Amino acid sequence: MMNKPLIAITMGDPAGIGPEIIAKLFDTGEIFSHCKPVITGNAGVMKKPAKDLRLALYMRTIGTIDEADAAIGKADVLHLANVDIGKHAWGRPNAASGKAVVEYIKLATELALQKRVDALVTAPINKEMMNAAGYEFNGHTELLAHLTNSKDYGMMFVGGGLKLILATIHHALVDVPRLITKDRVLRTIRLANSAMRYFNIDRPRIGIAALNPHASEGGLFGHEEWNEILPAVIEARGEGIDASDPLPADTLFYKARNNSFDIVVAMYHDQGLAPLKMLAFGNAVNVTVGLPIIRTSVDHGTAYDIAGKGCADPASLLEAVKLAANMARHGEHSGKEPS
């Protein structure tokens, strides 16, 4: 029987708001009621917001995960000496910070793969700086898939009474129609179905969003619904998955919010994220599904414009921690991890 799960929290971009929201969350003490947390990051950077905000929080530098000893009033930092504190400045990222964030993520991922932590929660990073450092990934999701050698993975979001998963992730809108293929949609439906086991839902009702307005009105404006999405739905139903026909997105999310569906498959990034963030901006959680580990994240970016000013809100980070802890418990109780 799992007690409180051990969760690794990556510090995120050293120049962004990640260190501040982590420090604030530890300072409230609420995080300790949900998990045993440890930070993978740079201890020097983590000490700055604690000092500047005069938090009653002791930042303790540790060298191995075995030294982690969660307690209210203390934050254990699994330290990586990859930031020049003398040159560190809030709101001023560079390639070095892009390299640093990847190292924090790699360390946390290795610990999760080794079952030495039960989940990881990630603070925001800058994709441009990560690429400038030589890591050519579109974001956390793609990097984590690479680090875990995962082929079928997806981006799920939870918040505002909605759960949704994206069929396409970080792509230009002009490229989306050609990417909506039967195979891609079917993989996403399977991921949605599998991921719901972490929420103790064995046979979820999956709402499928159409790509085109009004689900193309029988092919009057677009054929993706008939040629790609519906065939994927039919095959999923043959596997025992409860998936809807392609439904107009402008009404589907309303139905999902009112409990007609457990999760929605959205065809592209903004189709799913616009309604979710309208309902839960600052409190939603990003979940990477299809990995052999549990990973959740905040729903916001590095916010360089407010970094170091003491006004960053840790609400989304708290929700990400709570969800990771609950998923870890459900994953243990189910006897297997969703694939």
C-alpha cells in the first residue's frame, strides 16, 4: 500500500517563474499533505526567491535521492551545478538555461524510470532556448517521449471540469489537416481510453471532436470526418472502446463539461486548449500520456515579464502535484500502468 508518493519537481527555466512558484508552494506546506516532494534543479537559484520573499523555508542541498527527507519548512534540492549564479538574472534566458532545463528533466526522468520516484512534475521551460542549446524538440512532451523511448504518446489536459487529449500537438495550423489520419486519431483514442484508468474509469465515454465546422455538414466543407476520423472511431469501437461519432467542437465541449463524456479527443492544439483555459486558466494541468512514467505539468509558460517580482501564482503547480499524486495512487492500485 503506497503512502505519500515521492514526486520529483523539475525547477524549469532558471530565468523564469518556476523557482518562485516552487518556493511559494513549499512555503505554504500544503504540498506535504499530498506527497513527499524533492526538487531537481539548482540550489543557488532556488535559494533566491526564498530569500527575496523572506519565506520561512530552508533550502537543503542534497546529492542523491536517498537523502530526500520531506518535511514542512524544508525543501530538498537535488542539486545540479549548471547555473552561473553570478550571471543569473530573472527574465533573461539564454542557451545555458536551455541546457540546464534539459538536465533537470533528464535527472527526474531517470529517477522515475528506475522507480526511485513515483512521478515527476515539471515547471515551465523555454522551447526556443532548449533548441538553442542543441536539443531539437518542440517541448517537454517530445523530449520526454525521446528520453523514455515512447512511440505512442499524447498531451492530455485536466481542468475546469474537462479532460481532453490532443490528436496533433505543436504543429502549424496549415499542417493539421494532412496530419489528421485514421492511424493518428485511432492512436489518440486508444491513449485516451487507457489514460482514464489513472482516474479509476474503466470504460470511459470518449467524445471525438470533428476537425471542420459542423462536422463538415456531410462533406460540404471538408472530408476529414468521413475519410479519417470516423473510420478510426469505428475501429476503436470494434476494440470495445466507447467513442462517439465526430461531433462539432463548438457543442462537444459544452456536453463534456456537463458530464456527457469523460474525455474529449481534440484534433489540434487550440481547438482543445481554448475552451479548457477559458474554464481553468492558471489551474489546469498538462499530463503526458503513453509514457512508462507519470508526468504532469503546469498549464502556463515561463512568464519572464514577472519573473523575480514575487507575484507569480503557484496554483497550477499545486494542481499538477495533486494530480500526479492521485495518478500514482491509482496506478499502483490498478496493478499496471496504462500504455
